[in-house]
Amino acid sequence: MADTTIKITEEVRDRVRALAEERGLSTRAYIERMITATPTADERAERTAKAIAYVRANFGVDLSESDLREGEEWREAILTRQVGSRR
């Protein structure tokens, strides 16, 4: 196992500790869990391709490029909190 040092503000450090404690984890275990649970762009693309292939094969629905683009725009809007958040 490798040791790594990162510089973060005290506020962020305290928040990470609090989040870890709420889950009964060490700070290291919490960070490892969060990082391993976050897919890379390549992993997301692979998941998307598999999901599209599954829908096409099992539901008889052919998603157009427009459908896929709209889905990606919707996902991006959710991630950037343009939709779906309580205001």
C-alpha cells in the first residue's frame, strides 16, 4: 500500500472526518470507498455502451443519436444541479 499526502483546507479535512465517522469508517477507508465508487470517463462510457446494447437487444427499442444526446444533456443538467434539486 502506498502513502500519499494531499493538501486540503482544514474545513475540508474536518468534513471528510465527520463524513467518515458518520459511516463508522476511518478517514482513509472513507476516501478509498468514495474514490473506488466514482467511475472514470472511460468506465462511464463503457457502462453506457453496455446499457444501450442491452436496451436494444432486450426491449426492441432503437435509441437514436438524438435520444442518446438528450439523455447525456439530462445527465449533465442533473450533475450541474440545473434540474432535480430542491430550491
